[in-house]
Amino acid sequence: MAITAAMVKELRESTGAGMMECKKALSETNGDMDAAVEFLRKNGQAKAEKKANRIAAEGLTRICVKDDQTAAVVEVNSETDFVAKNEKFQAFVEAVAKQAVDSDAADMDAFMAESWNVDNSKTVQEALVDITAVISEKISIRRFEKVVAQNGVVVPYLHGEGRIAVLVEADTNVVNDEIKEACKNIAMQVAALSPKYVDMSEVSEEYKNHEKEILLAQATKENEELPEGKRKPQEIIEKMLIGRLNKELKEICLNEQVYVKAEDGKQTVGQYVQQVAKATGADFKIKRFVRFETGEGIEKKNENFAEEVAKQAHLQ
């Protein structure tokens, strides 16, 4: 059967695959459109397997909000920042976020096995394989987290076109514009300063002891490098150690951080929360936050473009 340009165009529009891939699929299936779609899907599976060992550290975070009490955040990775700007990729990430907000999956394995919300005939894993075939580089659904506020509100914040996504959950008996604005301001704080905990009570003794060991080693080394007559006694070093640890804890605990919008440059986030609570007459406090930053913790491949060109030139 002769493969026409119109057939290639139709297959390309329905699958998003490349023109030559569509032409090959139609040729291999003797022009059968449904079989060609299946061929592309199977071919996509093969391509996805070949790409499995590549590093995908770019991509996007996205948030889907169901209502004031339910929201989800996801991170979907690609190999290049260029793909993160692709409309098909962005639409896929949006769909993953919607999948997450409707999901009851306990982990990534269960999530990937769910029926895909865009097309119930396939799983999330199969949808990932399909988009990998379309985009032609490794795509990875790295993580998701769903937040359901039992006694308050969840407020989202997306920064840098999806580079960083934050959800802030607050316990509050009042939910109004002032409370939501305060939560958004705090979400921006979380995006900017990346705290690890809401307050000091969440910091484990194990973490504190570990940091004490590191700070003691640093202080001891600094002391040993001083001239003998200026070295500090051990008890002074230990007092310095307590001061340094408290300073570090203030930097990683949200309520202890200096509020970035503070007019006096001194007000802490905790004091800001108390101020809002008093102004609104609410029993208002931050319960938890979720912060996703694209590619954080992924070891990126260092590529030297000049070296790569030189190698290719040498081989030629």
C-alpha cells in the first residue's frame, strides 16, 4: 500500500512522533493506522529501555490543587533543559500532577502501575514510555507527594517556571484571604531559603550530635592553627560550639529563620505567623511544608563540549 503524506501527517498528529518514525511505522504495518500506533508504542518501549541508563537531571516540578485542603506536587525529569520547554513535555508533567492529586498510591511503584488519567487503556508507566518515544530522550517521573490538610489549608507556590515547587500546610480554624496570603509568603520563604524543618522540636538528637561532631572538629582545627599563646581552652571551644550549633539550627528551621519580607530585617517567620494569627483572630500555625527542586540530589554528567568535538574530529 502506498504511504501518502496525509497518512503520515495524521499519524504524526495523533501520536506526536517524528515524521520519519511515522513513515516507517506505516510502511511496516502496510498503512494500518491502528497497527502503526501500536508499532510506535512498541518501538518507544525499545527506545525507553536504551535510554534507561542516561542521566535525567533537568525537567520541571508542577503542582495540582484540588481544593483548599488537597494538593500534590511532582517532579518529572528530562535530560536537557531544552525539553523542559517543550509543550508536549509540559502537558505531560501537568497530567502527572493531576494524576498525583487524585492518587492514593503509597509509593512510586504503585503510582506507576495506576491507570493513566488521560487514557485509561494504559498505565502511568506505559504513558511514560510513550512520551519518551515522542520526546526522544530519557524522561523520568522521579517523585510525587500529596498533601491533605485535616485541620486547615494547603497553599501552593511555583517558582522559576517550575524549577522549584512548594506546598505549605497550615493548621488553622480560619481560612480566608489573609491566611492564604500568609501561607504563600511562607511558601516563598521555603523556596528561597530551603529550610529542613518547621521548628526546633522536629530536629532529632541524632542530627544535633552529628552536627556537633563536625563543628567540634572544625573548631578544634581552627584552634590548633592559632599561635600557641592565642589558643583557647577546651571549655571555651565547647561554648563556641553551642553558639555555632544554635546558629545553624536557626538557619534550617523555618520558624527560626529571619522572615524575608520583614521590614526591620529581624522578625522571624515564627513571629510573622503569630502576627497574622493575632490580626485574623485565628489559631494559626504552620504544620509542614514540601519543597521539590528540579534535579536536586542528582549527580549530573559533566560534559566538556570542546573535548567532545575534538574526539569526534580525531575519529574522523
